[in-house]
Amino acid sequence: MVYISKIISSYSFCLIELKFTLSILLCFSTLTLQAERKSWQFNEGSDSLKTSDTNYEVYDIITDLPRNYYSFFSEGFSGEHLQTFIGVGLLSAVLYCTDYQTHGDVKSFFNHSHSFNSFCNSAVYIGDGKYHLCLAGGMALFGLISVNKREVKTALDITESLIASGLMVQGLKRVFGRESPQLASVRSGKWRPFPKLKVYQKNQPKYYSFPSGHITSISSTFAVLLNNYPEIGWIKPLGYGMICATGVSLMAKDMHWLSDFPLGIFIGYTFGKIVSQPVVLAKGISSEDTKVNIAPYYNQGYGLTLNLEF
């Protein structure tokens, strides 16, 4: 019976995974069709898209990391951005004072409402980074097949932003070491700064709460899509709604406190804006300007290089 129960549980989990993968692909298809409807076709005599960065290499996703971090600290902590960061810190402090109560209220509703329980069990996956990488993969494949430079650029931007923001969040989790609601030993969770790596890996829920990686991932992807598809009006409300749904679900599932979210949103959104350069309008650019070159490569080993020129 235990074996059968495990099979049923695994089958249910696979169904949830499939539903979210299909949902992401459906969202991507809708986004693409909507963009085409908005007359961003490369028709003769019409406006077309041109990006400020006109040459992309796949390995730029990694090699651009130092530049992205430099931009994050130089731009993110200066002028108006510094005021935003201070506001994020103050908001996190205020929410921290209410964490125990807000988590208790959400958890109580989760336990007593079947519909809310089902909603949270599904919505919690929205912030899972692998689904965002799935979206990026779908956009890259579509862009390469249709020679659509904006789709390829967006896919690379999503991947680069997820890596940059994800590495920072994982580092901060190991710096702050805050207990998640699942294993909280005190009200609002105990803080254990700089836990040993082996200790952290052995019992992650005891240290991984602050900041939220799920919220960072969805904020990062949201910023990239918003920046690369400014003409699509429904991206903004959809993004806000998905961030809220993910946050509530993470609290209900004992994965995070409410005060874990502001910093995650700030990190994800800032990296998304840094990585995705603003799209500008230019006359007379055709889709034929996009070149995709695949060539053999040898340097103490064989491989292939993919060069994208916009």
C-alpha cells in the first residue's frame, strides 16, 4: 500500500509539472501572437525593433555577470535607486514585526479552505526557476526557427537575469540563515548568520528563508518581459498578480515569511532591468538583418559555437 501511495503521489506531481509546463507554453504563444498583432512585423515602410546591443553570444550569459553585478551595485545604490533600496529595507523591517501574525492568518485559511488549499498547491510552482528557464527555452527555439531576434534576445535576457539574481539570492540566504516557517523555533523565525555549508545543505529550510528565491525568479522574468514587450499591456497586471499569488502560496506552504519578499522583488526586478536593454524604434530594419551562425570549435577539445548577430 505504501508503494502504491508513492506511485500515486509521483503521478500527481508529474501532472502538476505537466500542467505548469503547458501553461507556460500557452502564455508564451499568446504573448507572441499578441506581439505580432501589435504590428511589430517587419513590413516595408513600417517601424521595426532595434536593440541597443546588436551582437549576442550565448556565453555572454556568463561573461556578462561581472558587468551585471557592477551595474547592480553602482546603479542600484545611487540616486533614486538608493531611495528605493532604503524603502525596501524599511518595508522588510515593518513586515518582519507582523510576520508571525500574517503567516498564522494565511496558514489558518489554507487549512480550512479546500479551494484556497488547492490554489496554493498549484500557484507555489509559479516561482520555480525551472519553469522560467522552460519559457526561455521555448522563446529561444521559436526565435531561431523563425529568425526572430526579439524572441532570442528575450530568451537570453531571461536566462542571464535568472542566473545573476539567483546567484546573489543563494549567497544572501547563506549570509542571513533565517528559519522558514516550516522549522521556526521562535516567532518569525530565528536568524543564524553564516551557517556552515554542510549544515545548510543538510537542513535547508532552517536557513533558506531570506530572501525568497521564488519571488526573485518571477520578478526577474517579469522585468525582462515588460522591458522587451512594452506594447503588450497585459504583462504588467499579469506579472503583479503572479507575484502576489506566488507570495501567498509560499506563506501558506510554510516556505517563507512575508518580509522575505520585498528584497527578493528588488533583486529580481533590478537584474531584469539591467540585463534587458530598452527597446527603441528604428526605421528600415528587416528580419533579414538577423544572422545565426553555427561553427565548429576546437580548444583542447571539440565543440560548437553559436553566434547571434542582430
